[in-house]
Amino acid sequence: MLITLKEILQIAEERNIAVGAFNAVSLESLQANFQAAEEMDVPLIIQFAQCHEPLIPLELIGPIMVDFAKRAKGPVCVHLDHGETLAYLQQALEIGFTGIMYDGSTLPYEENLANSAKAVEMAAKYGASVEAELGSMGRRESGAGDGTGEEDDTKIYTDPVQAKDFVTRTGIDALACSFGTTHGIYLKAPKLDFDVVREVRRQCGNIPVVMHGGSGVSRENFQEAIRAGVRKINYFTYMDKAGGNAAAEYIRGIQDGAPVFFTEVSARSREGMKENVKAAMRVFAMQGE
């Protein structure tokens, strides 16, 4: 059942949980996410980030994502993650996405605000919802790092007072906040400031807060973030890693000289991603808290 970002985050608010937002960059990852959501009986946000365009174009994977959502038994939002240009947001809306994220976090404040407000106007014509970002998680969505293990000093934590101005003037439905997470593989344990989340919620009328850089965070920190008011958690890197590990394990088990079939690699990868996503969903739904 295809619903908007605003609607699915309202479900999360009513249940005091977070909805997992999982990227789909292939048919295998798309199937893994939907199978996991159906087996767990939880809401799902399936998303595609603009930086993944070289892997598969939005114009190809987007309509398939929307079709999967319409056929799903449970509630699903099809969301554009980290849209960097208004033109790309428009493309997603025309395909049928019910949520879009404008990421102007690296721009000057007023430019980010103005473009986010334009995104809200664009989405309203399609009945879609908008997420925007204030602050910076440091490394961008690709998760690329220098591998040194040094602290990422490019992070800019979200200012709750500025967030109030931003939310009021843009009319966005969800705010991605920087409170200590980083995209990609963590080089060292993150230091999360949950007071940022709580104060943003207080200042902004309990707006749903989005947590980016969700892979690799501990169960305890995930659930503390949810209690503080996080309602959407972006999760991709460790799911992607689980799929790769499952494929590698299969290939290592093949005897010398035996053929390696892509269809079997694909199936093992899909199953590895699905089980990893299910584990994340249990945490996000506060199961076994």
C-alpha cells in the first residue's frame, strides 16, 4: 500500500517507533527490503539516493519501486534520498514518489532554506511529503572515507533554534538532523548527542526527526534515539555489506574448477541483505527493547 512520507511517519509517532528507510540500488536489494518488511509486518520506507544514479538510473528503478509499493500488503513510502537538485526531485515526483528529500546541507543557510521551501511547493502539487537536512553528517551519502580512523571534523551539529526557523519558513514534514552520526562505515564509535534530537523536537512542534548514517550504531543508541524522537532511520551500508559477505561466503565454498553462477550469487546476496534488514527492523520497532 503506497502512502506518503508524512503518513508513514505519523504511524511511527503513534507507535513510538522509527520506520527503517532502506536504499534500493538493484532488484535484489529491492526484493530483500520488501520481503523483510512483509515477514516482519512493519511499515517500510524504500528509497533511492541521487548518488546511486551511476549504479542504476532513477528512470529505470523508480517505476519498479512504486509498483512494488502499490502491491505491498503493508504501508510503504517510496522516497527520494539526498536529492541534490530541484530538477532531480521533480523527476522523482513525476515517477510517483510519495516522499522527497532535498539535501542543501552544504549550502549557505538561506539558500538551503529557499530551495527546501521550493521543494515543498513542488511536492504539494503531487500530494507528496518533504524531508530536508540542517547541519552536516560529514561524509556524504556514498560513505566514502579516508580510512584513517580519524574523527570527521566536518560535522556540523544541528542548532535547534535555527531548526525552528527553518521548519517554520519551509513547511517541511521531516527534518534530518546532525547529532553525531556519519554516513558509511564508522571508523570509531560515534558519540551521539540525543539532547539535540529532544530540543529540535521541542522547538519544532515535535517534527519527526530523521537519523542518517544509521548503519553500525548500537541497539542501545538506536533505541535511545527513538525515545528522543527519531522517527525515520536511514540504513544502507551494513545491508549492502551483508549482501556482499553472503556472496563471498558462497564463492569461497565452491570447489576449485566448479562453475560460479551469477543467479546463485544474486540469490545468496538477496538473502543476506534480507536477514540484515530484518535484524535492523526489529531494533527500529523497539522489539526486544
